[in-house]
Amino acid sequence: MSALDNDTIIALSSAPVASALAIFRVSGPSTRRLLKNIVGFIPENRVSTLSKFKSSDNRVFDKGLVVFFQGPKSFTGEDLCEFQIHGGLGVIKILMDTCISQSRPGKIVRFAEPGEFSKRAYLNGKIYLHEAEAISDLVNAESEVKVNAINRMINEGFGKEIISLANFLITLRAELEAQLDFSADETGSFEVKNFVKAIEEKQVWLNRTIEFARKGKSLSHKLSITIIGSANAGKSTLLNRLADKNVSIVHKDAGTTRDIILSNIVLGNLQIEFFDTAGIRETSNEIEAEGISKALEQAKISNLVMYCVDVNNFDELHLIEAKRLVNSAKIPEDNVLFVFTKLDLNRNDKMWKNNVNIVKNKVAVSAKTGEGIINLRKVLLEYFQLKNNEENDTEIIFLRKRSIDNLKECAQRLKTCIENTKSYSLDLAAEDLRLAQNLLLEITGKISNELVLEEIFSRFCIGK
């Protein structure tokens, strides 16, 4: 029986759009009754079964697969089934209406709230709270690195490590409280050195975990690149080439781009936000001037700036002015990549090669022919991998801020506990251990607050 109530919940788990296939979930005490009315029988547990689906008026409306998961050995811990139907919106609606029509007094069948399947799984002891959060994060993960970091946290025993540490702190706390409640003759001598050493050994694991989670935290923030440069330097054409589609307006007249254009592009295993901006030049046009100002503001807050320079239209003074502009915007030199564009039109190879060494980081490309684009992609990937230390990404785990904050506070409590133990303030040390233990149990959800639960699960997709 559900830890929530006696309601049976239903939801479309796939995207709510017309598609070849759709997945529809049902969980709760009325699951078997719905199966009998829709497919006419209870399928064998955990076996995909081909069946005709009947509506509430006993008409066949589709034919597809149905899978029954008998509780408590299911995702939610309840009887659960999945209908794999054709993804036409009409078919989906008939199945929804048929399920809802099975609602009876005391045996309610209703639409699931966001995250309710995962919430039931958590409340029924099937998953830890941080694992429920990870399901939502996995659904929204946009890069391979983040997917790996989330799965590392789920599959490599993080939850068990947390529970083990919490239980260890309970044992230590019991030892301290015994010292407070009983005489030394009854408890034996208390070795402060050994007690402190035991805590310090656990601190090593805790601090390493915090560091790995800190690295993973950066995966919550999208990486960003702002493309700036002179008007008509080929910024928009370059963005379109990187995106492999037309996401930005390209025109022979300078100053075409005035508003910032955002495009999400996957490079290797990274999802990166690219911002195409107005060409930088002296202008009396107020709208264009505002666009240039926005371009520089966006450049300041991006991870990397790609400064485009037309190889056919620059000299040493041009590059010196570009560097001055970057410096005035307080953008670190290491965060700027000069991209020399329009190699296919280059008419003065000697001039641009003589001046190119004025800048530190540079590549040369032709967005039109594709020359140098592979190298540019490689340079961008190497830049972000270096910045995010992804050469060691096998150690990165992904946790939400809630859990990271609890780990940090737990580490601080253990530090205070050591200080109080050394000064023989054992009552304070015991309280430090109690608070540290509770912080750990809050991560897994063994100790929970209803408001926190509502906040977490309300952000889920319906059907998860």
C-alpha cells in the first residue's frame, strides 16, 4: 500500500506531443482493476505483453505492449504498470479518459502530481531522497559529463556511505554520552586521542566527497561563449557553422545583428550557450549602440569570449585596439580566443601572419568552407576541459546545493566536535555529533521536512 494514500495515479511519461510511441504509467491499489478493464487480464509480472486496449465503452482503440510490475518490487513499491501505445494525441486521450473513468468512491484514480511517482518511491523506501533528486537531474542533463556524474553518485554507493557515516557518528555519540552518564569504572577509560583519530579518518572521506561535489556543482551552470568583434567580421556565419544550421542572420551589410542571439550547441560531450552579438564599431545609431553595449556586458559574464577578426581587414593597430577593448571590459586575457575569419577570402597572407602573434590565444577559420572549424572545436573543448578539470572527471559526482551544504555543515560540526572533545566539553561534543548525524540523514531523506519534500518534487516532470 502506498505511503501516501489509497489513490491510484496515472500520467503520460513520454513527451506530450504526437509521436510514434508513448509511454503511460499507472501506480496504486487499483492498477490490477484498470488492467483487467483495459487489456482483459493481469499480465505476467515483468514481462512485456502484446495486447489490445479497450476503452470504457469496450471498443478496441489501440494495440501495443503492456508491462506489469507487482508491488512491492516495482519503482514505486506499489502495483505499477506501463502501457506502450501509439503516440497519437487521440489515442493518448482515450487511454487517459478510460483510466479516469475507473475511479470509484474510496478507490480514486487521478492524474499524478509532478514527481509523484518518484515521491511514492521515496516514501515507500525504494530510493533515497538524493536519488529521487538525481532522477529529475538525469532527465534534464544536457551533457555526457553531467550524466556520468549523476550516475556515479547513484551507482557507486554514495547513499550507503552516508548512512554508514551517520551510524558511525551514532556509535561515537553513544560513547560520549556513556562517559557523561556513568563513572569511569563502569565505562572504562576514555582515550581522547583515539576518539579524535576516528573522527579525523572520516573527515578525509567527507572532505574528498565535498571536493568532488564542488566540481560537479559547476555542471549546474551552462558553459557560455560570447562572440564579439567588428561589424561584418563573420560572427554570425561562424555561429551558424558551429551549430550546423542557420541560427543567426547573415547579411552583407555590416551591423545586421543588433540583439543578442542565443544558441545552445553541443561540442563533444559539453552543452554550451553561444551568444552572437552586435558588431563593435563607432556608430550614431542608438539601437546599434545599445546592442554593442549589451555585447560587452554579456562578454564580461561569459566563460569565454571569441573575438572575431577578418583576416582581410585588419592590421597591427586593429589588434592593439581589440586588446585594449577587452582589457577595458576587464576580461582576463586567458578568457579570450581571437578567431581570424574568412580565410577563404584571404588576399594578404603575409600581413595577417606577421601581426597575429600580437595576441595570445588564436585560431584561424573559414566558416564558409569549414577550414579550421575542426581545430576550433578542439580548442574550445580543451579550454573547458582544462577549466573544469575534466581530465579527472571520473571522480566528479553531482549533488544538489541542499546536499552539498549539508556535507559542508557536517564537516564543520565534526571539526567543532574534535575541539570540544580535546577540551573535555563532552556534552557539547555529543551535541555536535547529533547535529552532524542529522545533517547526513537529511541528505538521504531518513530525516525529512514536508516543506522540503514539496519543494523538491514539485520541480519534477509529471510522469516521473
